[in-house]
Amino acid sequence: MKLPALILIPLIFFSTLIFLTESTQPPYSCDSSNPSTESFLFCKTTLPINQRVHDLVSRLTLDEKISQLVNSAPPIPRLGIPSYEWWSEALHGVADVGKGIRLYSTINSATSFPQVILTAASFNEHLWYRIGQVIGIEARAVYNAGQATGMTFWAPNINIFRDPRWGRGQETPGEDPLMTAKYSVAYVRGVQGDSYEGGKLKVGGHLQASACCKHFTAYDLDNWNNVTRFGFNAKVTQQDLADTYQPPFKSCVEQGKASGIMCAYNQVNGVPSCADHSLLTKTARGEWGFHGYITSDCDAVSIIYDVQGYAKHPEDAVVDVLKAGMDVNCGTYLQNHTKNAVQQKKLPVSYIDKALHNLFSIRMRLGLFDGNPTKLPFGNIGPEKVCSKQHQALALEAAEDGIVLLKNAGKLLPLPKSKGISLAVIGPNANASETLLGNYHGPPCKLITPLQGLLGYAKKTVYLPGCDTVKCPNPTIDQAVRVAQQADYVVLIVGLDQGEEREAHDRDHLNLPGKQQQLISSVAKAAKKPVILVILSGGPVDISAAKYNPKIGSILWAGYPGEAGGSALAEVIFGDHNPGGRLPVTWYTQDYIKTLMTDMRMRPDKRSGYPGRTYRFYTGKRVFDFGYGLSYSNYAYNFVSSGTHNKVYLNESSVGLAAKNSDSGRYQLVSDLGEELCEKKLFKVTVGAKNEGEMAGKHPVLLFVSRKNPTNGSPMKQLVGFKSVILSAGEKAELEFMLNPCEHLSHANEDGWMVVEEGSRFLVVGDVEYPIDIIV
């Protein structure tokens, strides 16, 4: 980029209006100490943002307007408007992957939390919110230090982890729509400066930073079997759109009040996401009340013509996206072709103005047109907030709470903390620092590998990689066997890395790469005692052999655990933290790869043998179930009470709605029942949980609704609530869940309408069930 050259002139002639990132001053407009700003209505903070934006846009020439439709928006010197970069990243910590953030000099690192898939395993909304808060605070600190040219962060990724081979599944909260929706709300509220419960940040209110829900919609394939995300047409049923792919985005907008949306590369049912008026304008802005900006993914506009052939000419692609409701193009396509579209009378300038209104509204909400930011809300957040002790402690807590104990035969773990213990640490991920960070990360505050963490507990530790990389073509098995034979305990740390799963690269199998399995089996066979196996990965791996091998005593999944991952793993292994994480995705067997990744259907099809996807619908073999996770303690559950008294009546509408009939029974449309009745029928479920073990633990309690014989495409099982509770040994607690039958007991029919069917259900926690009947 040649940004410094572009801003040289305004630096000389308009230094009183524009402050640049080359100094320690953050960039902003409307310097109150300069008299020329007094004539600009867009600088008057007492006016509504709508009026201010209208004034600003009205002052722009056509060329200036078009220049602002791309992610790297240049300055407008004559109005004292600095350049702005829309593209910044903060998936699990402020990163310098995008163009808007530079980590150097004053602030050269930021807190690097675990990759999202591991954080999701905590099933802890408050933890997710606190992580979002830290990211928002550190983002504002970087801006205040003059190291940011943008405050719009393109996170969270809330696509459903539909297929275990997806390279970007690691970026998501997992496969469940409700859980993903709740993650999106917590993260967005934290980043943007809202309260945990929401409501503190009003519509149009001042943003700490801007969060962006991506990738809208049904995007979960990058590059598989020569099918790429750029040309993929996701054929999705209205049923699956309604109750799987769309709910996280709906919640992100309606409850999270996200200020940004990113439209995806792929087509959905033949229409490019960024050119879909029904998706962007009718649904997001119309039905959900979205107030913010919509960006394309990078170069997603160009492919509408260049790859997909949906548009006949480049100008048509520009017209399609702007009329659909997209506002800014990551790339240069709009900069290159919009003027031609206007001159060819294909595009009225009003569509450009509408996009600019959305864009400048966000910049004003960020306080970038309110004068000196040090005198504004969030202006006192300094560099000392970045990588603070509290923030680093939260990164450790997130890693601890996410790690999942998958096997613990004979209570092998935790290991004894005796001084003389000898340890063999073997595996390609044992001392791999970069692997811990996943993708979309910046420089971490610090980095502790698993080996370094374990050395803090066992000084007599011998380390051997066993393989040069996770690809493991030539393992040093003989040497690994000798090392294992001499140690009291063996910890094998294997799995995947970004070479195996990443953006633009999906997996073609679910096994451990190369000869890792041979290394594991040989070492386990030679060791004195059953070994501990640690898997670092984003997506699931078929470790059936390890699950059933008696020489492998314990298995831990640690995702990509972030900057403190090594410490967290060591604390779990040696018992300073009681693991409580639960799998946020189903772990499938290797034969799952017979299913085409391009098949977007969630529901199974008995006629063709299609097994369906995710725990809600999948009918095939599993290695581990969604929500599975052990602990060093045992927990018992019981249903204390339910406000339903086993029955939920939805036949009491004041308008006397008659139940509808289908081949499998009676049902009501949720839209017919209405919001008032649905709220009236809220009922409380109280679940008792007791720690029957000897160790205190933080424990997620997951509440499901199940059906013995699902009909009309209803899920076999559906998560309806989860709460994290800390229980000492022997301690009991009662947890309350509020259920809305229209939300938690419904599913989509084939036409995409949410329905509640009459019949029996079971509330399920652990292996305890509570029957309820629905009468419509």
C-alpha cells in the first residue's frame, strides 16, 4: 500500500484537521480548535447522526463518493476527513492481519485468547462477553495510541460448523445454532461497549469498537475436491435456512445489535450473497432491524462477474451489490467500475448515497467525527490496558475452561505433583508455539508452549518431537520408544495445525496426519503406564483407536489454546484446574468423508442413505458426541421443578386459532401464535446439580429437548439452554432455565416457517429426562 504517500499533502496543509497514525495521535475529523470546522454541520455533535451524515454526503463530489466505497477509503483533505480502513481483525484478540491495525512501537502485541472453537467449549456466555470486552478495550487502546486507521473489526465468524472437514470451523463456536447465536451476542456486546444483558448501548449510541457478523450466509466450504468458496452455489432448503443457518445472524443483529455484517463469497440457491436483496435488505434490515454497514468479503464483488458469471458486465456486478444493500467492497472493484455504472445510467447515485450514509454513520458512532478523541468516551484507554495482568489472566482462564477431558481410565489424571516424577513429553505439537494461536492472530503478550508448562511441574522432563511436523512422514519411533520406557509418565501431544486446516484449505480426511497414529501406538505400547494423549486441533479427529486402546489412559482435546495454552494444559494435567469443557461439535468416524461436503442438507434422507449433519440430525457413527466432556469430579442432576406440570398448552389463543393438521399430527405456526402468547407461555425449569467428587470444578450444565420419534424434519435432540456453575466438592446448586415454547420447542417446516407440533418431548440433562406434552 502507498498510504503514506497519499496522505503527505493533507499532513502538510491540513495538520489542524487531520491527525495521522505516523504520530501518536489517533486520526479524527472535526478539530474544534480550528475555526473552519464550524461551518460543517457534520461536525456538530448536538445534531442527530442522520442529519450530520446527510450534510457530509451532500458535500462530496461523485469521485469522492466512489472513493469511499472500498475498504481502504482515502482521505478527503478539503473537508478534513482522514483516510479510513474498514478491514481490521479481532477473532480471538486484536490482530494485525487486516490493514487497519499496526502492532509496533508503543503497542507491539495484544492478548491472544484461545481460538474460538475452544473458548466455545466452556459453554460460558459471561466468559465470552468478558473476552469481547477485553478485545474492545485493547482495540480502542491501539487506536488511542495512533496505531489504528480503523475501528471496524470483522468478527465474529458465526457460520455453523456443518462439516468436520471445513478448514475454518476452528473460527466458529461450533455446530449448534442456539449456542452460536448466544456466542455472537455475548462477543458483540463486549466488543462494542454494551452491557452483558444488553440495553446500555442504544441504537445509534457511541461504539467502543465495531463488531461484524460474518459470513452471511450458509458459508462453510472453502476448498474441497476442486470446489472453492468463490464459485460454490450452496443449495439450501428453506427449512435449513430457517432453523440452522440464519438464527445466529438474526440474534447477532436483533440482540447483539451488531453494527456490521459481512456478506459471503458463495451463492445461496443461485444468488451471490452480496447481490441478494432479499438477504441483505429485506431480511437483515427489514425483518431484523439491522442498523449498520454491510461489507463484502475480500474481492467477493469481483467474482460475481469474473468467477460466477452471474453479472454480464463488471458494471452490472456493481449495480447488483449496491441495489442489494451492500455498502463497502473489500477490494477495489467498486472503485474501478462504479463511475462507469453511473455514466451508463445503470446505477442511480442515490444507491451510492445510501451506502455512504451507512458507512459514515458507523464512523460517527465510533466518535471519529467528534473532535479530539482523548476528550470523548473511551478516550482515556491507554497502552497500559493492553496485555494487562487481568487480560492475560482471562486468556489463561479461557484456555483452562475450554479444555475437554475425553477419556480418563483408572483416574490416571491428574498426575501426582511429586518432586521426583519423571516425564516424557513427545509429539510434534509439544513445543510448537505458533500452533497454539490458530489463525487470525496478532503477536501475543507472551507464549507458553505445552512443554514449557509441563516443565513447571516436572523438572525431570525429556522432550522429543517424534516428528518434525504434524505431517509426520518419518517419525523417530525407535527413539521415542526408548524415551517413553525410561519415564514415569508419558504425555503425547499431537494433532493438527494450520497446514492441515485453514482458510482456503479444507481437509480430505479425519484421521491424524501422516504416521502420527503409529507414533502414538508404539509409544503407548512401550510406556510403563498408560499414556496421556493431547490433541491440538480446531476440527474433530477420528481417534477411535486411542479411545479404545487400554494403553492410552487419558485423552485431552485442547483446541488451539492461545498464548497461555501451555500453562492451562499443564494445570489440567497436574490437577490445579479441574477440566470442565464440553465438545462444541460432534466427532465423527473416518467414514463420514463418504458424505459430499457440497451437500448442504442438515436433515437425513433414508431413501438415499444420506446421514444428516450435526448432533441434531446425524444418524451415523460417532467417536464423541456434541456436549461430551468428563471431569475429575462426578456430577449428578435432577429436575427440581418445571412450570409446565408436564404439559404445555398452546390452544388458549384469544383469537381462537385452530390447530393445523399434517400427515404426522397437529401443529401451530409460531407466526400465528404471536409474540404475546409466546411470552405468556414462558415456563421455568429448575435443574439441580451436585458435585459428587472430591475436587471443586467449574461445570457447564446443558439442557436439551429430545423426541423419541422425530417427524417432519424435527431434530432428534436440541440444545435449549446452558449455564456454567462453580461447585465445591459435595456442593449442590439449582439452576433456572426460562423456556419459550415458540423458540425452544419449535422447528422449521419445509416451507421455512417455524412450527410447534403437538406431542411428547423430553427435557434432558445428562442421563436424566423429564417428560412434557405439548397440546396445540
